[in-house]
Amino acid sequence: MKAGKLNEKGLAHILMALLFIAWGFDYVPAKWALELLTPSCLMFFKFAVGALFVILIRLVLKKKGFIRKKDIPVFIVCALVGQIGYFECEYNAMNLMPVALITIVLAFTPTVSIIIERILYKRHANGKIYIGIAGCLVGIALVVGADLSILTQGRGAGYLLAFGAVLCWNIYNFITAGLKGYDSLTLSMNQLICASLMLIPSAVYSMPATSEFSPLVVFGILWIGIVDSGLGYLIIVYGLKKLGPTTNAVYSNFQPVTAAFFGALLLGETITWLQIIGGIIVIAAGFIVIWEKGKIDASYADRNETNHDEVEEKEEN
């Protein structure tokens, strides 16, 4: 049983790593698509294509079950914070402050997750985890090329929106991790359908003519819909179930590293030695956090299993 759990966790780690490599590429097709589409329209296509992709997988696998009526409000909240809220905050923050600074603010996601775990679940992080998170922040600052002058370029509303994205992602992670009785496919499908339905009015209002869709825009929509949204949320939900919200949040800190790599590879952007050093720091510090968090979660799981066995033994006696 324990070996099976370890194998599932190992698979979750591999999938999360691959996902954030893919998400590092996402801003390239997103940039192509946003030359024609508004952010709301792109988000609609993103979640609608993702929902169709997940529905097709369910049909092929002949999965049954859909949604319990009592959980409809929960799925609506998940879609509002994890899909619409997060990206609305992030996209609008881009209009008010440098992208580099937004990336650094978003790197506080694991820190907020640890605080939530401590308050709600009384789980304490050790010193190595805090050192690892601090290392991630320093590394990300080097990767995005931030300096002290950048701190004066963002207005108050921009900071609030960026931190709003951090809160949205954490709320989504903890609510999704707490939903029981659904497999990853069903959870992802329900959330993506809810997000798509809520975005229909704004998408219809800003939808360009069909003749304006170029091959690059279509490619951008399909990539973001299938890889970023469809496969992406499947992996995120699976990772939440197997690894927990905090470990999942740590993987998001790898995205600036992969984004810088694809920017250099595909868009001719320059990578400096300072950015390379920053990337190494982010990856090393992230692994420290993931390793230490895994040990803490394992000790909690073992303790709960021992307590459960003791209760069953008392009941039998």
C-alpha cells in the first residue's frame, strides 16, 4: 500500500515538473493570440477548448458521474477564483506594473499556502522550508532581471491585483484538494465547464470576425486550451490530491525559469549568466522545499494512520 502511494506521488512530481516546463512556453502562443483577442475572449477559448478535451477523454474512458447538486456552488467558486479570478488579476496587473515584479509577487504563493496550512490545519513548516522559499524568491529576482528601481514602477492597485492572484490560486488549491468523491477528470471537467459558461457573455461581446483568425492565433488557442487548460488542470488536480496544496504551489516558482528558456529559444531573447545562476537557485531551493514538505506530510500521514489503527484496535477489544 505504501509503495503504491510512493509511486503515485512520484508520478505526480514528474507530471508537475513537465507541466511547468510546458507552461513556460505558454506565453509565446498567448502573445500571438492576444494580438487579436481580448484577455476575456482568450480565457473563454482556453477553458472551453480545455473542457471539450477533458470531456472527450471521459467519453473514451467511459467514465460515469458528473456533479452532485450540493457541490455546484463549490465548483462555481473554484472556477471564479482558480480560473477567472487568477487570470483577471494577473492580466490587469500587467497594465499597472512590470511583468518582472508580478512574477516576484506570484512567487509568494507557497509562503501563503504554508501560512494557511498553519492556521487551518496546525501544520508547521521547518526552517529548511523557509530558507528554500527565500532562495526561490532570490532566484526568481535574478531570472526576471529585477532591480530595486522596479519597486517604484508599480502602483498600489497593481500590487493588490498581483497579491489577489496569489490569494485566488491558494483558495483554489485548498478548496479543490478538499473536494472528495470525484476523480481528477470529473473535477477538472466541472471546473472548466463552469468557467467557460461564466465567460460566454464577455467573449461574445468581444469576439472578432472568423476571417481575422490567423493560423498562429488558432495554434495559440489550441495549445493554451489543450495543453495549458485541459491537460494542465488535470495534472494540477491530480497533484493536489497526491502532493497537497503547498507542494503544488512550489512548482509554480519554476515557471519563470522555463519561460526565460523558451523566450531565448523561440523569441531571440537574451539569457545572461546572472539569469542562469538564478534558475539554478530556483530549482535547487524548490527541491529543498518539496523534499522537506514531503517528509512533513509523510510524518503527518503516518501519525494519522497510527492513530486510526489504535482506535480500531480499541474498538475491537
